[in-house]
Amino acid sequence: QLPTALYKKVLVILHDSILPYMNEPTLMMDFLTVAYGIGGAISLLALNGLFILIHQHNLEYPDFYKKLYSLLDPSIYHVKYRARFFHLADLFLSSSHLPAYLVAAFIKRLSRLALTAPPESLLMVIPFICNLFRRHPACKVLVHRPNGPEDMSEDPYIMEEEEPSESRALESSLWEIQSLQNHYHPDVVKAAAVLNQSLSEIEDDISGLLELSAYELFDKEVKKSAVDVPLEFEQIRGLFGKKNDIFAEHFTLD
Amino acid sequence: SNPFEVKVNRQKFNILGRKTKNDVGLPGVSRSKAIKKRTQTLLKEYKEREKANVFKDKRFGEYNTKISPEEKMIRRFALERQQNYGKKNIYNLNEDEELTHYGQSLAEIEKLNDIVDSDSDTEEKGTLSAELTAVHFGGGGGLLRKKASSGQQDEEEEKPKSRKELIEEMIAKSKQEKQERQARRESALELTEKLDNDWKEIQSLIVRKTPKSEGNDKEVEKPKPDEYDMIVRELGFEMKAKPSVRMKTEEELAKEEQARLQKLEADRLRRMRGIDEQENKKKPTHVSADDLADGFILDKDDRRLLSYKDGKINLENEEGEEKDAEEEEEEEEEEKEDDKSEEESEEESANEDEEGDAADSHSDLESDLESEEEAAGNKEQKKHRTKENESQNVEELDPKMKAAKSELPYTFAVPESYETFKSLLAGRTIEQQLTILERIQKCNHPSLAVGNKAKLEKLVGFLLEYIGELASLDSPELRTIDKLVLPLYNLCQMFPEAASDSIKFILRDAAHDMEEVIEVKGRATFPGLDTLIYLKITSLLFPTSDFWHPVVTPAFIYMSQLLTKCRITTLQDVIKGLFVCCLFLEYVSFSKRFVPELINFLLGILHISLPKKQAQGYTVVHPFTPVGKNLELLLVCDKQDLESWQKQNLPLSTVTRLKEASRTEMNHIRLSCLALCFDLIKKCAALYESLPSFHEIMRPIRILLTQHVPVNEYPEQLREWYHSALKELENKVKHYTPLVCEKKKPVPLKQYTPKIVKVLEFGRKQAGSKKEQERKQLIQRHKRELKGAIREIRKDNQFLARTQLSEIMERDAARKRKVKELLGSLATQEGEWKAMKRKKGKN
């Protein structure tokens, strides 16, 4: 009904500028449920208001986690509202009464999507996943399956499955995080390598990582002072003069 | 001492190795010491408790017991003299004033007197001349009288005045004298100054003349480099270089080179894994840094530069040959589609192949065969060198060559600012620019003078800036940049810190600009060609495979930002994006690191080459959108264009100007981009094969390739690219092994064997960390001090009470005595009075 831009604007301020001043916040229920069903960024934004209704006004929302699960798509790591979404997701998944299959499905999906994420998101989501493991030790089979089958030809996890319980996440392993241990950013590699060892008991604080931006990352790296600078020893022969230079095959200097 | 005054602290157990401080105490002595101290301090304070005035003895060293009284006196005297020294009476106009009598100096009179006396001894003993007595004993009156006698008329008027006059006269005289003296002093000062100046001038002349004996002309401020100097210098370099070359046989050299490269390779691998990052920090990782210390490298690069220097002439003479060679080369390398030969057009054609071989074989050192090859390559290089030397000799005879060389001066100062640097290079050919750069480096080598290092470090920044400017021109001079990279590489090898700092600076600027644009507009655009060239140069100068590198890691992040934040709106953006993709691939080609942005971008590129329809089975992420206006950017529908397309290398200049291109050309560029994209996908697939979730990473691309790409419409050549990419993707085995955590070190069981702790010092608690120990120590010390302070205060109070009591007792005793005295006197009075009374009664 509303234009998208306005819709987003309303949803952004809804939880702290509108809902607290309403006599009956429950009136927003329908609005929020519809918004939540639209998908994409609008769903992410509606989540905040919905959370207040569920938390303070006893709103019963069937299949809430299924819906949340389906919200996870590659764009969550790229959108502006990433910090907001992960803050809420952290809240929703903090309950220790959640079934293991559900948390495992979330973990698996998040890490699968992390394969397309930029480094600033990765630095946030890997500690997030580690926290989930700490809260739900039953999920640790994902990183530690000592008596499993030797060799599998396929990842048992079904990415396309809408229903978390049907996704067979608990039978899978976190190969995605293992892949990320080969990431180009050294901090990501260090973060991902944490899952190789058994985790410590204390949860990581991810609130500082939620708002991390690429520029901050860059700034941090640039400001590091190095004692000495290793140099390339291979002798060059011009701009595209390295051996097996990709550029020489596709570009000319004209 | 008296055994009754000694208190012994008996030890219950004798402990070996324990030193006891307090086994014997002397309570009497210590008590008397304490009392003495208190009387000196506390008692004094007590006695002066209600007195506001304080007597301060400021005499020098009054309370210093270390100085003996005699010395004290001497010092005080010296001090007094010092204070009085230079302090003049303000009424004293003349500092070394002589006492006068009748305007004559008393000292002089005395002298005269002596002489007179001695004379008078012989003539009339005991008698003094009248004048003398008048002067001596006249009390000043004699002189006056004499004057009066000379002018008798106005005796009365003059007499009262004359004394005043005399004094005034005296004052005037002294003032005049003073002025004269001042004038004299000033003139002397002036003279010395003048002398100094003259000397300085002469000195500078001498200094200037000494270095070159023949050049007497004062006007030649900057010595024009004559050939003799150059030759001497060159000879100096050669002499340094030659022995080490001649001493070693070729095999040894080859072996050494191999060892060096192996070590470098091992270093690179170690850095790539990122292990022992902290440990290796101390030792310099790069060998070439050591090489540079002696001021001359026997590396290939120097020789290469030399060849370029000569290459200028070679080019003039042998252009025809060169061209032939190029053609041959191109025939040879046609299948490679490589433009290597063009890049190396300066080099002699005969050596080119060997050079290439040698360079290629540097990093493949596993097999002996290859190392042999390399040795052969080295041999060839040496031949090349000797040949060059010969050619140099020939050239020296050539008059034409001399004329050509005379165009450039031989010595260059390092330019102080970028503007001067630019003006130095402006209008020169590439070869000349290279020669200039090389000469700047040679003439200002760090080993020649102190400040040269800083100067050359600046040069790195200038060169980078210059390259950036060349790249951002309307028609970028990439050929020039291609050549300028070589001196840049050499400079970087000499000054890694300076080079890394300047590149970091450039990157920071670029990233900062982009961040600002994002903040203002919400989206960014791709930067200019110069930034891309800088990124490429980064990969040439620094090892991109390191786990962490001060320059490369920021460059990585910046490139990731480029691929995720920048909008793709034009074909140029696509080319730039693909360029960045190539950069990424090159950066990680050795370390095989995973770059999600790269995969995303390639997926997006494929996506915009498709006709508009709902994407299925895959999701594109930022900056690409599933729906929007910039779709179909790479879509080519024109059948003719499709057919006429030939795979061609993308010229980088299209990045800056594409507007002039015709529709067909545009379409051809699109297809070339697509081909490049396929090739990159293929390379990515080969690179990431070993990643455990390879199939998950590549799944969207595979879906797109197999289900959506209209292969059948593509021209033959593009279809080949497509199939090779797809083949690379599909023939990978799926292989999953469940993850198992690394085994933890088992926690050891608790055991009953005693814990053995090294005892470093007795009487000190060892347990705990260093910090904890320090804290404990501090607490203990505090406790001890507190106890001691309390004890001291208590003793002070006791002492005070004692003194107060004794005071009261004294006062009481005095009173008692006085009362007794009074009573006694009263009693005697009474007694006397009674006695008197009795007497009266008797009487």
C-alpha cells in the first residue's frame, strides 16, 4: 500500500518512536505481520517492531523461526540494516530452549551465505556462529564429528528447504567455515580458525562488531605500523611483466 | 662494648644459607641515638611551637658538616669576592679611578717622590723640595695659593669658585677620557669584525679552489661534470664490481643464485602461512636489503638498466633489426597472444629469449634440470654483459653516439619538489627519462653522502605521483609507465619503508575519497585508471601471498570495497571491475586465498549479460541487482557483430575514453569482456579446487552457466571459452569429510609428587605471577612502614611527655625554692624583729 521508501522510513522509527506512545500497540499487529511477509529489507525492518509486540504484548506468532529462517538470503550481509538484523537475530537465538536442529539449520545457513559475504560481515558473523555453538552445545557435531562416515559425496544439508527441521543440518559439517580459513583477510582467517579448537566458555561480545564497516577495516590495517616490509623478489619486466600474468592475456597497454 | 649492653636475638633453629641482620642489638646505643635525634628535631620544634619568627642562618655551609671550617672560611671569602666582583658603585663614574691630589695622580706622585727621594739622597739629605711638601702637606691649599699668586687681581672672587671649578674640571676630564676609551674600543671591534669578514672571504676562496686545481674561475658555481670525473666514477664502480664476478665461476654463481631464490621462496611460504609472525620480526626477511649496503648490486636489474641506457643508441642504429626481430617473435608467440616482445623492444633480440627463460625458471627450482637451464641462462646473461661492454667500447669511438649522449647532463641532483621532478622528465623520450632516473640514483647513492637516502626516498613518492599522473591523462601513457616501473622496482628494493609508506598514503587517499562519496551519495563509482595502476604496481613491488603485509592487506580491503560498493552503470565500469578481478586473482594466485567478492562479481557480470528475466536458482548481490536499469549491459543481440567478433585484448585506454567507439566496437568489447569473464571463472575454479566447499561457492555460477547462458548464440571462439570454463567447473570430484576438532591437550591428572619450585632468593615468596608477587611485596612493605611509623609516633609522644614533665618539675622546684627563700627571709626578718623587741623589753 505504501511506497517502498516510506514503508522503510516508517519501519525504521516504528519501534522507538511510535510503539511506546501508542495506547494499544497491538493495533500495529496486522501492519507488522504484513510487512514481515513482504520479504527483503522490509521484512528485516519489520522484525524490530514485531519483536516488541512479541516480547511485551504477548503476541503469538506461529512459525516465527521458520519465517526468520527464510529471511536469510545472500543480501543480509550486504544491506544497510545488517547490524540491526543481527542484533535481533542474536536476541532471538539466545534462548537455550530452542531445539538443536533449528539452531543447526541457522548456523549452517548463515555460514553457507557467508561464502558470499564481504570481510566486515564475516568478522561479525563468525563470532556470532561461535556464540551459537556455546549456547547450544548439541550443535557442536557440526564442527566435531569424530565417528562420522569417512567420506561423503554430497553435503547432506539442503539449502533450498524452507523448513529448518527438514534441512538435515545436523548431519552436515561446517565446511564453509573451513573454506573461510583460506580467506584473504588475516583477521577472518584467525576468527575462522577458532572453530578448529574447542571453544572457550565465555561468549564473544559481538555488539562492537555489528557496526563494523569496510572503511574502518581499511583504516585499521593502514594504521598498523610494520617493523619491516617484505619485498617481492621476483624480477619484473614491466607493468604486465610477471610470469603467467593474467593481464597480459586480456589487456593491452594501448 | 659492654656485654651487659648487648642484646642477642637467639635463633631457635640454625638455617643454612640464611643471613640474619638482627641477631645482635645494642639497645642502649640505639636509644641514645634516638634521643639525640629527637632533641635535635622534635625538641626544637616543641620549643619553638608558639614562635612565628624564625632565625635562618644563611651563611654558606653553616649546616654542612662535610666541609672543614678552614675550607668553609675560604669558600665564604671567595663567595664574597664573587659577589662584589663587577658590582660598581653607582656614584663612581670612572671604574679604575685613581686618587688625585691637585689633579695629579697620587700613585704618580708617589713614584716621583721615590725618585726625588733617591736623588735627594745624594744632593741634600733630609730636605724636601718646597713643591713636594706643598703637594703633600698643603692640603690642597698650596695649589690654590699658587694660582692666586699668578692672578692676584681677582683673588677674592676666584677663591670660592676655584674649588668648584676644579672639581668640575676633573669630572669633565674623566668623562672625556671615558668617551675616548669607548670610541677606541668600538673602533677595535669594528676592525676585528672587518678582519673576520675578510678572512672568511679568503677562506671560502681557498676551500673552493682546493677540490679542483685546474678550475680557477670563481664564476663556475656548479662544477660542470667533465668526462674525466664520470669515467673515474664509473671506473670506481667497475672496480668494486669486477673482482667478485671474476672470482667466482659460473657454476658457483648459479648455485648461489639458486640458493638465494630458494631461501626467498621459503621465506615467502612461511609468511604466507602467517606462522611465527612475531618471531621473524627481528631478522630482515629480504636478502637484497643486505646487498644494497655495499652500494652496488650485481643483480640482473642493474645490468638491465645499463642496457637501457645503451639501448637508446641501439634503438637508433638498429631499428630495422629490431622490427625484424619483433616480427619473428610474434610469429613464435602467436598462439600465446602475448605482447611480450613489444615490451622488451629495447633489449637486444638475441638475448631476449634467454632472458625470459632465466626469469621464468627462477621460481621453479624443484628439478635439477631446470636449475641447469638456469645456469645456462646465467651463462647467457654473462655473455650478454660482456657483449655489452664491447659494444660500449665501440660506442665510445662513435662520434654520433657522443653527440647523442651529450644531450643529457651526467649528474643530477635529486629534485626537491614534485614540480621540479616533473619538469626534469617533461619532454623527454622514455629512454631519456630512464637514463635520467638511473643517473639520479647513481649520483645520489646513499653510500656517497649522508643526506642522499632521504632524498632518494622522496624520489619514490615523486615517481609514483608521476606514474599516477601519466595514467590519469586523457590518453594514458601506459607504455611509459611500463618502463618507469623498472626504476620504481629498484628504488623500492632500496627503500622498502619509503615505498610502502607512499603506496599506503595513496591507498588511504583513495579509500578516504571513496568513503566520502559513499557518505554523501550512498554509492560509489569506480576510481580512475591511476588507482588501478597503483594496485597493479603494488602487486609488482610487494609479495601478495603474505598472510599479513603492511601494504598488500589494505590493498586487498580496498579492492574488496571496489567490487562491493561501486555501482556498475557503464561498460567502462565493467572493464574496471574485471581489471580489479584480475588483480584479485593475481594477488591470490600463489597463496590460493578465497575471495568471495570475486565470485560475486563474476556472477554479476554474467547476470548482466543475460536478457532480462527473472533470475532463478541464484541470487546476485550488491552492487548488482536482480532487477533494475543497468541490466543487459553486456547483452549483445546484433547477429553481425556476434559473427564478426574476434577475441582481442582490451586496451586499457578504453577505461578513460569509450565514447568515440562505434556500436560494433562496443559490442565487440562486450564480447571480449564476456570472454575475459569466462577465463576468470576458469582460473578461479582451478584456484579454489582444494577448498572444501568449492561446489557451494561455485554453485550459482554453474547454474547460471548451464541453465541461463545462451551458448548457442555465441560465436565460435566465445563458445570455446565458455566450454573450457564449464569443464573446469564440472570435472571436480565432490569430496566431503566430516570435520573433527583438533585434539585438545589432555588435562593432566592431579598427582601427589611434590611440586618443585625453583628458589631464587630465600625469604621471599615465590608463588604467583610476577605482577602478583609485586603486589604482595608492596602490601608487605606498606604494612612494615605503617608499623614503623606508629612506633615512631609513640616514641615521639613519650619523649614529649618526658620533656613536659621535666619542665613542670623544674618549674615546681624553682617555685618551691623561691617560696622557701621568701619564707626564710621573712623568718629572719621576724626573728630580727623579735630580737629587737626583746632587746627593747630588756632595756
